[in-house]
Amino acid sequence: MKLTSSIQAFVLHFGEMGSRWGINRTVGQIYALLYLSKDPLNAEQITDTLGVSRSNVSMGLKELQSWRLVRLQHFPGDRRDYFSTPEDVLEIALTLVEERRKRELDPTLTLLRQTLMEPATDQDEQHAHERMGQMCELMEQVSQWSHDLQKLSPKELQRLLMLGSAVPKLLQMKDKLSLVGARSKPHRENSPD
Amino acid sequence: MKLTSSIQAFVLHFGEMGSRWGINRTVGQIYALLYLSKDPLNAEQITDTLGVSRSNVSMGLKELQSWRLVRLQHFPGDRRDYFSTPEDVLEIALTLVEERRKRELDPTLTLLRQTLMEPATDQDEQHAHERMGQMCELMEQVSQWSHDLQKLSPKELQRLLMLGSAVPKLLQMKDKLSLVGARSKPHRENSPD
DNA sequence: TCGTAATTTCAGTAATTACTGAAATGTATT
DNA sequence: AATACATTTCAGTAATTACTGAAATTACGA
């Protein structure tokens, strides 16, 4: 793929942002390239375009696959692997949310749950456990949000995104309506599926 | 501060997760310690507890301040700096969302807006610009969400968190209501402030 | 303004992470 | 089963990031 100046700028930028996003430069650049490319690319094409080693591209593609951010496909009469990104940016974002939850939240959630099983032994630990409990509760909720997001249809997601700060207004509306057929405080506002 | 086994486990865990969260081990450990501590701590106490160099703690605290994740305070008759984290985990989470937006989204958004000002020169670039446009739009929306979140009261935030997958149901409700006093499709569902 | 305590800076070094090239492994074709 | 092509693995090296200790700076009280 030809690197016009604006495409190159984007690719280099993704390389630089990589470290902030928890991936390395090459992985960032590979992703940027695949994201912009009209057609799927094979490893050799990526190698040539980016000017990095073939093995580096191989490792980068494996990493991107572990994030479920690229798709592997084949063409008849060609046994090389071709890679592409999903068309839909919302789908991409959803994958990103899910994978970051797994990597950045779940391990801590596991530790917190384990730790909170044991009773606190002294004063300091008492307080520490309270704090861990608060963090745990919040992380559970965020984690649940992430799971719930995955279930939404693209349409619903798109609407949710556009809502923005209008959400609290919706909540107010809901309150007014609830006054009619009111039940006593439910712990969680989801009705069980 | 005494490191009981569960406190130590938490501190070490935060150190290890640091690299995934975009901070280094020491910064993670310092934060964990401050988060769990009942009272504010000064740099020397942190140094002693973690067994790292005084200068490392100094740099770590600066980093945490740049994230706005710790607060500096003083006690009468003591000129050392004492650090603590906010009580409210929701407030902490909000700060985190805001700072990550600044660091992980805004630079890319800036690049995309700049790039999309220029017209595409050829076929490949044409397609690339369309893709950049899609990404830009999505990032604008996510960025706006982040901004909007900052404006919510703790109460509203708490309710929003508990909503989870019930949000689409709310959307449906809204649709039904909107049928009454319906306007023609607004581009964004927020009413301007 | 001098002395002392606290903090920051920074050059040097340690530790970690990223990348390369060569060799090994896998896979389809003849 | 031999060949050709594609991909992966991995040891060695390069590059980056993290950490330390000493020196410099800052802030305050005498």
C-alpha cells in the first residue's frame, strides 16, 4: 500500500500513541495500516510498507489477533494470510472495551474478591478492607456495564452514544413515570433476564 | 504504614498492573498505598514502606499529581507534604476517565481533524479519509460522553452506573413518549445548554 | 541571611521491552 | 517424501523506560 503523506502521518501517529495504549510502536503502525487499507494485507506487504522485519510483523499480527482487532482471511489460489479490520468502528470500539476490561479490570477484581473473603485482622486492615470493598463494588459495576454494552445492537449503541448528557434527563423522566406503578427501591434497576 | 499481608498483596498487585494501566510499578504501588491508608502519608513514610529510593517516590508523586489522582495537604507545625486520595471512588473514576481521554483520545482527535481538513489526492487516500472520518466521529462522541460525565452529580452518576443494560429500555420508553410532542430528527439528542 | 529540612533534578546505571536475523516449524504442491 | 513457500520461534542485541544517589534547589525559621 502506498503511503501518501496523510496516511503516513496516521500510521506514525498510531505508532507513537501505541505506548499510551499499551501496545508497542510496530503493533500500532500495523493496526493503523490495516484500518486504513481498502483491501486486506498480507505480512509481506506490511513489512515492505512499514520497513520493519518480517518477524516483527508476525509478532505484531499475533498480538492484534489476541486483542481480536484484526481478522484473518484467505484468497483462492494464494496461501498467504491476509488481515483486515472490521468495517464498523462501533464494533471495533466494543471489542476494545471488552479486551481492556479483561486485561485492566478483571485481574484486580479477582484479587479484590479473594482478599475480601478473609476477615481484617487489625485497625489498619479494617480500613483497607473498606476501601477495597468500595473499589470492588465500583469495578463490578463498570465491568457489568461493559458486559451489557456487548449485548446491544449497533443501532442501540449508536443512539446511546448520541445521548450523552441527556441521560440524566431520561432518568428524571423515568422517575416521574415510576411514581405511577411504583415498587419499593429495587437494588439494581435491571429487570432480571 | 504497616504492610499486613492483604495490604501488601494489593500494593504489589497495583505495582504489577501498572504497566497495563500506563504507569510504572512504583507509581502503582504509591497509589495503592495512599488509597488504602486511613491517614495522609508523606514521602518518607512511602519510601520506608515500599523500600524504593526517595527520589523515585518524589517522581512517582509528581506523576500521580499530573493525573490529579492524589491530593497534597499540610499539617500545622510540619512542613512536609502529605498525600492522600479522594474518599469517593466515583470521583476517582471520573478523574481517571477525564485524564485518559486527554492522554489517549485528544491527541489522535487533533491529528484526525487536521488531516481531514485537507482533500484526498488519490483513490487510496480517498478511502483512508473515509475511515479516518468514521474514527473521528466515534472519538468525538466518546469524548463528548466523557465531558458530559464530568458534569453529573455523584447521585446521578451512581444511578447511571446501576442502570447498565436497562438503558436501551429507557430509550424505548423515550421513543414512545416522543411520539406525542415529536420534533423532526435532531442531529444530537442533547438540548443545548 | 544563614542554617536546616524537604523536595526536586539529573547523570549514570539497571531493568525491561522491542526488534532483528537465522533457524525451525508448518503447509500445500508435485 | 521432496520441494517450495509461508509463518513462527528465539537467542542476541538495540532501544526505551525505570530507578538510584548525589548535588542542586526550594522553603522556612532563627
